[in-house]
Amino acid sequence: MAALALGLATAGRAAADDGYRLWLRYGHPAPAGAVAVRGASPMLDAAAAELRRGLPAVAGPVLLASAADPSIAALNLPVSRLGEEGYLVRRGRVDGREVTLVTGNTDRGVLYGAFALLRHLDTGGSADAIDLSSAPKVKLRILDHWDNLDGVVERGYAGRSLWDWWTLPDFKDPRYTDYARANASLGINGTVLNNVNARAESLTAPYIAKAAALADIFRPYGIKVYLSARFSAPIELGGLKTADPRDAAVAAWWRAKADEIYRAIPDFGGFLVKANSEGQPGPRDYNASHADGANMLAAAVKPHGGIVMWRAFVYADTDPDDRAKQAYTEFKPLDGKFADNVIVQVKNGAIDFQPREPFHPLFGAMPKTPLVMEFQVTKEYLGFATHLAYLGPLFTEVLDAKTGRGSETVADVVDGTAEHHRLTGMAGVANIGDDRDWTGGTFNQANWYAFGRLAWDPDLHADAIAREWARATFGASPGVVDPVVAMMMISREAVVDYTGPLGLAHLMATGHHYGPGPWVSDLKRPEWNPVYYHRADRQGIGFDRTRTGSNAVAQYAPAVAKLYANPRTTPESELLWFHHLPWDYRLKSGETLWDGLVHRYDRGVATVAEMRATWQGLKPFVDPERWDKTATFLAIQEREARWWRDASLSYWQSVNGLPLPAGSAAPAHDLSWYKAQTPAFAPGNPK
Amino acid sequence: MAALALGLATAGRAAADDGYRLWLRYGHPAPAGAVAVRGASPMLDAAAAELRRGLPAVAGPVLLASAADPSIAALNLPVSRLGEEGYLVRRGRVDGREVTLVTGNTDRGVLYGAFALLRHLDTGGSADAIDLSSAPKVKLRILDHWDNLDGVVERGYAGRSLWDWWTLPDFKDPRYTDYARANASLGINGTVLNNVNARAESLTAPYIAKAAALADIFRPYGIKVYLSARFSAPIELGGLKTADPRDAAVAAWWRAKADEIYRAIPDFGGFLVKANSEGQPGPRDYNASHADGANMLAAAVKPHGGIVMWRAFVYADTDPDDRAKQAYTEFKPLDGKFADNVIVQVKNGAIDFQPREPFHPLFGAMPKTPLVMEFQVTKEYLGFATHLAYLGPLFTEVLDAKTGRGSETVADVVDGTAEHHRLTGMAGVANIGDDRDWTGGTFNQANWYAFGRLAWDPDLHADAIAREWARATFGASPGVVDPVVAMMMISREAVVDYTGPLGLAHLMATGHHYGPGPWVSDLKRPEWNPVYYHRADRQGIGFDRTRTGSNAVAQYAPAVAKLYANPRTTPESELLWFHHLPWDYRLKSGETLWDGLVHRYDRGVATVAEMRATWQGLKPFVDPERWDKTATFLAIQEREARWWRDASLSYWQSVNGLPLPAGSAAPAHDLSWYKAQTPAFAPGNPK
């Protein structure tokens, strides 16, 4: 009987859920005839096909139609506020028939409306009085794939690149369509196919043809293709002697290249460029400015309606100044110097996607220049695919931050509210690979989801997004949704706590960035070393970015700079980012800085244990395959949270000689043991 | 209406088949109670679970029981011939109940019997008078994974390694179990987890624990885990100054390492070693012999029942002799010098997995030494994953070859018939990766299948295996099975024809080995260059391996050597492997060698066109996802068959100055164009 039971359980297991469907987990196809379409276009077909995949019977019949259709126009609906991408979904009578109408001023609006209707119903919305309407606040909603042409994804933890360049353009994997569907369901409307550390080959004819094949698949889902451009391509591919942006032959080469691309991809989005950063070539190689470089490329794509996204992530190996200041120093003077089809892409913080960083001082400081917010959806510094860290709160914390110019928030800068820029954008460094569940773990899917939803509307709340995602992903039962949302909402702070609380950052091991390395001090460039960032010594810890230090605080608007200049008015979550403080500095709680630091490490570990316990209780509600994988990952995370805590505390104690506060357990090993831990063959690490 | 139809078609497409289930495509679970088990063990549980997954009602009830069970023993069944791995499945009355009995002398026999029953029914076998019995003829039936620890598969064309070393041993991907099921269904009983170009790290404690986790998953399916061992590991991991196999400290290090592995994996299979080959370290570095090296390692695993598979694939950078002769030269004198738990692993041919090679002269030449046949299932030289080439005929052609010692065949050497060796083995270099369909294309699955079936019984026929696979894969309709088998059976010869007919070989481009490169002559070592192999000049073409040349023919037994010594008695399919002949040499057909060569290139292209037409006709019978992918791949193959043909003929014409025979089309481009074709970022190419 035991054998029988096991056998049956194993057989049942085969039907377990592998996570491939993401949040688009429709129960069954719509009843025949439930979906009707006015007009014909690939995008309307895509919208209708999606509804037919999963529309519940309660919603039907559904009519998809442009707001310009005479029967719809006659209804005098409030469609002017929808712009070119918004949708309106409501019950109504069209040509004498009661329908759920999905409309918009464009086919794209209808497509987004179809997904909004499915989301509404799938997340428990009433089918009785449907009335949905929304338009995106940000124009460019883009995933950046750091995918190399050999299939390796830099900072990718979910398998190889989704793009099988080898069999493209011939073989069109059905998965490419599912990728487009998932993005369209969130309103993501652009994808940069290749790594910002770009190879020139991506601009050769065979790779343009491959990109064009993907563009053809993505087009009905409203997604434009972009390419990362290697600035020195005119030398490498064109045989020119220079890539100087002021050289006429260089500009001509790029114009011809743009013309070639647009012949294959008429709606090509444009170029993303990482220039003069971490070894990439750029205009500074020729004593030209970033604006010179960006504008030259912008001129090449301008006749075709293309744009250039120019990254501000720069720090120079010749500049001894605080690394956190260098992007501002370089870009702020260029405000107003960029062509009108250039948008400058700025990471959320001034260092590099740490578990927590204060918002980047360029937000609010370049009013004449549209800025793309660049978030990292892949968890380079937050435990790769195995640690559960919902990034919604990380994203919204930055978007909600006040720039210090009146009541302006970073979101106001990003969505153009502040300056009414023609271009606005949000980019997410994708966490997508060819793992069956796309993101190397169910909860990582939530970060793709949250990025997409916030790119549509930066004013959404992280917890509301989590709830939406949890319902779509695990079903509507409060028994599962409430605890899942609770886990998600505490998860990112847990990572901050066990890796670098109180504003510490960049404490990770070298290269792969997995696990602790606060002791690392032997790397060639000073700002590559964790000790550069924490500056811990016998007396204290933290980076003094006030006037007595690097004065990075002066890069913020006065109202914010004033707060950051004083440890007492600096949020404690960012304290040591801005201040070097003695170990016995008193926190608001009354405990010393050292004791508070230790308690936060303890809290981080405890929170993971709590998440793990929560997940154990959800076993009855989740299919075995997804449940097992997350349970295993949480066990890994708890072990590694301890590793981070113990290694970090061992090191801090070696520096400050202080005892742990009462009740805090001693590290399991001594410091030399932690220093010897070097995980081999970590994924996502570029060679 | 058009939009509606398209929408529905797209929705239907979502249910298309992605190939994940391989040939185990059960319709639905067995009826409750249809499967009963006597006794309990993980292996019996696995057997029962498999039957419960897919047993058709017509077969039931089924009883799984050991032949030693008193009720079964009472039946006096002919089980002695089954040995330790064979099965017997027949209808009968057990304890008064009519059942389909699945039995064997071991649980493993029962497991294989369960799969045999499913195969029988799934491939159209009658359910009325089931009487199946078989025992494997070869003891070690092993897949060799050339998987690196960073996930890259050397010569892998189906994605990354299946083994996610990063999340092992914690996360046990359900796919590992499905891998084991697929192998057990064929009787494969061993897997070498890591590349023969081995990293020492695979022998460190963390990686032993990871391998142990896989071994635990595979064990109920009768699959042992083996590791490729880097010969210099005592230096790299042990800090020794030498890896000399005669050094006592070296031997002690390996004994301790073996003890460590067996503590974690009590049934660890043993080591596979590539030594002194293509840069790998080995005993020759210390002027010790391959036998010295193998026997030292064999002594380390001997107390635990382990074995050593020592590869004979060697060619020395200091040996100017014909590369095809070097393995024989080095290993033949060692016959009788290997320990009794060493088995020497010999590739099917003397060069390297070419589309066609004569059988390796070591088969039949080392009677005192058991030899593992090493086939390459991954298509390094046969068009990667995109070209359709069913390897069954390649495998059986070699196995059926006469060694020249009486009526002995290569299969007799491999299965031990010839010398009654205790160890016998067949190894296949796996074509498996983490692509959803495992092998990067449906028809590649057939090569995994054919390898497994032939490892069980080297006397099976390639066409019968193809038929079995086609029925299991595409369903029983003769409308699909007959044409699929016909395509498969002509496919490998087509690749021979368009890449290197008449015994030509090693004509491929450098490094990645994709596409033509017969002109390549600039590589450092002479035997890396295609020109070394074809030796074409104004007068003729081919490698003279007779007495007037390298005399490689003398490595074969006299009866075979005599045939190969004369072009008139050499099979024309191997003609230029053994002979340098003038372009106007007359083939048996009466046409000149040149005309015959051209006609074969033409035939190769025409055969692919024919396969493509056949597949077009099968569209109604195959689900759209698998049909589309194969249709696309055949289009690629036809284009590239032309590329191979045109490039090769351009080159041969540049050498011989001869016109093409009437009716043969001129190449589409000139030679310089073909020489300039260099596919970028080809998969599977080691750095």
C-alpha cells in the first residue's frame, strides 16, 4: 500500500506546475463565439487570441473595437484621456447588443485593454460592473537584456538567453511569442535584445536579420526592438580609423547602418549605449563629450523616428573622486545639450543596484533632459535567483523619493510630470532566461511583473502589485494570497538586513557578487573594493559624503542635501551611506550603532526563517512543483543569510574588537573560514 | 472571419506538443488498481509508478514481482537466462488471478520489464498474447556528458547542461527524474556527469555532494553515476608535486579521494579518463604508460567495486605518423596489461566521429582487454541539432563490421561474445541539454533512443529501432510511421554525401566544426587541417593508407587488411579513406571518380530536398509545434547541404581544374565567398 501510495503521488506529481505560464494562468479557453472583433490587424488578432485563451464565461460576450469605429464613437465614451496607448473596458450596449466593450484610440490600446480585462477577472474583479480605464504614464517601458551573442546572460540567473541566435532568423520558437504576450500583459513596449557590454557583431547583417525576425514576432504585441550599440563599431565593422563622433565618416557610417537596420525593421526603436564605462569605448576616447556621442547616433536614427538611450553609468579610472559623484559630475553640465531624440538612462542609485541606495542625484538635476529610470530586475546583488526578494518596495522607494524641488518626486521626473518631456522612460535589466519558469524561481516572476506595472504607472503601490501578482500566480484564496503578500513585502528588507543594513553597500564578494566580502581590499581600482565603501576602522564605520567628506550630498537639491548632511535627519536606512560614525553613535532606538547593526543582521536572518515558516504553511495551497522549489530556495536563503550575517559580523568584530550584544549568537566559524569561501562557477559572471 | 480563424488557430497552437515527453508519450494514467507490486523497493516503486503513468487498460491487471517470489517461482518460468538485468513479461495466472506478469531475477529486471511492456503496447504490440523477454548483451550502457561545471556543454547543441550545479545538491529539479526515466526506458544504466576535458573541481567535496544528490535521484532507475577524472588532480587539489601514477603519494591521494566519493555515493560507478590527449594531463607526462595510469586509478576504486574507463583517443603532437594509426600504436602493445576493473574506451573510428569512418582497428586487436565502444550521439560533425541525421545506420554499420578474425563482428567484441570478458560496455556522448525537447529537435531524440537500444542489444536493426521510435513519438498511423522511417533511414547517408562522400572525412571548418572547410591548411598541427586528410592535388585525391602510404591498413586483421589494401576491394563508401586515386579513376558505376564525387554531392542535396517534401506531406499527422520546428530545420538543412556541396565543389575544382559533369549545377558563389563564410558564436565550441 505504501508503494501504491507513493506511485500515485509520483504520477500526480507529473501534472505539477512548472511555472511556464507565469501570471497568465487561464483556466480554460473562452466559450466559442465569446469574443468578437471589429476590424482586422495583427494587434487586434493578438488581443482577441489572448481573450480566447482565457476569458471566463462570466465576462462575455466581449467586443474589441477601436474608439473610432462609428458604433463606438456614437457612445461618446471618455476616450480622449486615453491617448495613444490607453484603454477603456466597460459593459455597454453596442448596436443593440449587451457586450463587454474593449476599446482604445489605437489597436494597441485595445490590446492593453484585453489584458486589463483578463487581469481584472483573474485577480478577483467583479464581472458585473466592469469599468476599467488607464493610460500609461511613461512612454518607453523597456526590458534591457544583458544577453551575449553566445547565449550567456551577464548577471543572468535563469539559464541561457531566450534568444537562440544560432537558429534565428529561421526558427521562430513559440516561446518568443509567449515572451511577447507576458510583456504585453504588463504594457512593456520595448526590448533591448543584447548586452550593453555590446559586441559589434550584433550590428552585422546576419544579426540584423535575426533581430528583425524577433521584431516581426513582437510587433503584434506592441513591442519594439532596440539594440545595444558598441560605440567603436565603425572601426570594428566599418574599417574606419576612428569612432570619433565628430568625424564625418563616422557619422556617415552610423547613418548607413541605421538605414540598413530600418530597412529590415521599419519600427526599430533605436540604440542603447554604454560608453566610456567599465572598459567600453565611447566619445571620451576622443575628448568628445557624451552629448557629442549621443547626438551623433541620434542623428543617424532620427530620420526613421528612432531614439538613443545613453547611459549615465560612468566612473572613470582616472577620477579619484567618490564614485557616487562621478555620473552627476559628468552629466549634469550636459543638461540641455542632448538632441531631442536622446534620453539619458540613469540607474536608480549612484553606485550599482545595491539592495538599498538613495535615489540617484541626477533625478531632478537635469530638467532639460529626459531621463530613463534604470532598475535591475535581475538580482545581481540580492541573492541571484535563489533568494526571495520582492523588488516592488525597492522600486517604489526610489520612485516615491522627493527630489527636494518642491513636492517633486523621482516618479514625477521619470514620467515627465515635472517638465513635460516628449520622451519618458523606465528600463528594467531583465531577469529572464530560458529556464522553464523564465526567471529561475516563481517569486522572481513577481519582479518582472512589478517592473512592468510600475513602468505603466510609477504611482502604483508595491503591496497592491504584490497582491495582484499573488492572485494571478497562486489563485484567489486569501489563505494563500495574504501570507504570500506578507512574505513578499518583508523580503527585500530582509536582504538589506543580512547583507548591508543602515546604508552600508557594496560589501559583496568579487566578480560574481554572490556572498559576503566586506574584507576585500586587494582589487586594482580602489572603488572596486568593499573597504572603499564601508571605511570601517577601530573608531567607526561609514562613508562620509558630507562637506567633511566627499560632499556628495551637495549634488542633491538643497532641501534634500540639508537632510542628508546631518546624521540625525538622515533616514537610518541610509545612515552609513552618507556618514562615517563612531561604533557607539546612538541610534534613534537608543542602542549603539554597533548593537543596532548586529540586531539588523539578526533581524534579517530571522525574517528569512519567518518567510520559510510561512511557506511551510502554504503547502496545501500550492502545487507540489512550485512549492518544492520555493521551499528549497528558502532553505538555501536561510543558510546563506546566516553566512552573510556571520561573515560580516566576524569581519566587523575583527575591525572594532567589540563584543556582540547579549542574545546575539557568535558566528559559526572564524573570519578566516569565511574568507576562504569562494563559490565556484557562479552563474552570470562575465569572463 | 479571417481574424476569428487566426485567433482560434493561435489559441489551438498553445496546446501544441513541445517534445518534452520524448518517446514516453502516454495517453492517460492507468486505471486505479491496475498495477500491483509484490515487495517494496525504490526500484519497484519506480517501475510501478511508470506503469501507472501510462499503462493502457487493455494490458491490465499487471503484477510486478521478483522471480524469486514463491508464487512466481512456482510457475517455473525460464528466468535463468535473464541474468541480473533481464526481464520476462507474459500473461499468466498467479495465485489464481489472470495477470500480465512483469518479472526478473532482480528489481532492475522488473523495472526494465515494465518499460518493455509499455514500449510493446505503445508501438502497436498486441495486448492479447504478451510474451516479452530480453536481457542486455552489454553490461555498461552509459551516456557520457561533456558538460562543464559552468553549464556549457562541449559539442552540445541543445542548450545548457541539464545539471544545475549551482543549485545542487539542494534543489532537485523534477527534470532529473525524467532524465532517469527516459534512460531507464532504454536500459541505460550509467551516466558520466562531467566533460572528459575535466576540471579538478568536480572531485572537490562540494561537487561530490552535488553528484551524490543526482545519484540518489537516479538510483531507483538503475543508473549509476560516474565522473570524469582529471589526471593531474593530485597536484591541483592535493598540493602534490606530481601526478606520476607510480608515486605512492599519488596513489594514496586517489585512494583517499575514492574513499571520500564512495562515502557519499556507495554505488559510484567509477572514473572516465581522457589522458594525454588534446592537452589533457596523463601518465605519459611522467613516461609512464596508459596502463600504469589506468591501473593506479583502478586500484583506488577496486575495493568499492568501481571501474575505470580509459579512453584510447590519443594522438601525440610529437608523432608525425598518420593520426589514424596512433591510438592503435599506443594501445595495442598494452593488451593484457590492464587491471581487471579497467575497460578501454575506443571511438567507433580512428579519427573522430566523422559522418563515416571505417571501424577502429583496435576492435579485434586487443583480445585480452575489454573495450567500450564510444559513439557520439551529439552531432558535432553532422550538422549540430538542426540537420536531420538518424545515426542508427552509423552505429550499426560499425557494430556489424567484420573484424577479420573469423566471423567476428565489432559487436561481438563489444558485447563480449568474442572473449567472454567480465566487463563490456557501450558509451554514447550525449546530445542532451536543457532545451525543452532535450535534444534541440525532435529527430535528435531518435539518436538518444537508438544509442540506448543498441547498447542493450547491438544486434538490433537500425530500421526496426527507427520504426519503434517513430511509433512512440508520432503515433501508430502508417501514414506517418512509414514516411518518417524512410526519411530517417536515408538521412545519415545524405549528410555523408553532402559533406564528404567516398570515404572523405574531416573537411569541416575550424573550431566549431560547422560547415565546410576543405581548404583549411593553416592550423598549427598538420593533422588539424582538412588538407591533411583529403590530400587533393591536380592529379588525385585521398589518403593513401596502404603500404605505399601510411600502411594503416596493416593495423586490421589480415582478412580485412587485404580488402582495404586494394581500391577494387575497398567499399567505395570508404575508398578515399584508404586510397589516393586519380580524378579519372573509374568507379564501379563506370563513371570517373570526379564525376562520381560530384554526383554524390548532388545526391546529398537531393535527398534533403526529398526529406523536406516528405515532411511537408506529414503536416496533417504531426502537432504544429513539432512539425514547424522540423520543417524549419529541414529548410536550414537543405540550404546548408547546398552550401557544403557548392563550397566543396568550388574548392575541388580550384584544385583539379575539372569541369562539372553535365547536369550538375555550378556553385552559387566563387570559392573566395565560401572561404569568407564564418558563422559567429557557434554553439558547443569550447574556448
